[in-house]
Amino acid sequence: MSADSGSRDFWRGARSTPAMIIAIAPFGLLFGALAADNGFSVAEATLMSALVYGGASQIVGVELFGQHAAPWMIVLSIFIVNTRSILYSAAAGRLIAHWPSAQKALAFFLLVDLQYAEAEREAEQGRKLTLGWYLGLGLPIYLTWIAEAAVGAAFGRLVTDPHALGLDFLVPIYFLSLVMGFRRRTKWLPVVAASAVASILAYLAVGSPWHVSLGALAGILLAAALPLPRYVEPSRG
């Protein structure tokens, strides 16, 4: 791939990020505020976002830190909350199987919820995933998340109730639009329905954020159990 092609792919990916950055902004700021409230310095909150880069798992981690939980419990909890990343990497791995190992490692590090959804949509549109496009999409989100942690840690205490702003609806709406974009796929309706029902039941039974992984697992299991679509050989006439 030429440098010009890589540059074009990068900027094409970057142009997709503004809506995603707006969607995650409240949560990045909220994490920074919660980290400061649980004893983290601005530098520590920023470093955790840079190294863990796990959204909900970071919030769980700082809350446990504030409760003086054992280190092994904090690490285990972060790992468990991030189990959905195992599902993401298994699904996305088929799209980047041709990449060198170092590029795959970087791709998996950046593989958060939004990155995975956009990668699937890129493949759905018949485009081959390139490193340039992937970094153009992933790096702005990653760097913004780190910056938001710093801002949230520095100024988050000025907002006593971040949820009162009502901005937490942005991510669910964004994900709903992504899910609807796959509605022409075979098995879409039963898989989405199974995931939704399982997620609701898991939320009621065990609470957040476990419902995310359990809902996804239910959809995957149903998709694997359903018969493959019948192949129709194209006409030679």
C-alpha cells in the first residue's frame, strides 16, 4: 500500500470520529471525576486511561480502589468486566488476519466497543480493513479519551451530579444506530432479540456491566445454533 493510499485511508477513518467522540465525552469526563473522588491524582487518572483503556472497567477499578479492595480483586474485576473484548477480538480477528503480528497487537489494544462496531460496518460495506483506516478511526478516540480523563480529574468535582446533565443517552443511541445498520443481515432479528432479552434479564439478575457480555454471548450462541443460509448457485445462463 502506498503512502498516499495510507494517508487517504487514515483521514477517511478520522472523518468518522466526531459523532463517536461526542458520544463518549460524558463517560470520559465522568471517569476522571470519579478517579479524583477516589484519591487518584490527575496524572494517575490520565495514566490509567492510557494503559487500561477500558471504559466501564476503569470506573469499576477506581471505585474498588476507593473502597481499599485487595489489588488482586481490582485486577480480576477489571478483567471480568472487559470479557466482552474477547468476543470482539475473536470476531474482528477474521477481518485483520492478513496483518502482521505487531499491527494486530496494536489493533486489539484499540478495539473498544465503537472501534469494533465501525470495523464490522466497514466490512459490511465490502471494504477491506487497512491499518491506515483503523488508526484514523482509533487514535482520535483513544487520545480524546485520555484527554477527557485528565479534564475530568482536574475539574470534575465542579459537577456534583454528572448524570443530571442527561448526556449519558448519547452512547445507547449511537449503538442503536449501528445495530440498525446491520438489519439486512440474515439472522439479524432473532439474534438481536435474543441479545436484548438476555441482556435485560442479566441486568435484572446480576446488574451492570455484566449484562453487556451476557447479552452478547446469548446472541453469539443463537447465531451459531441457527442453520446457515442456503447457498444458491448463480445461474450460468
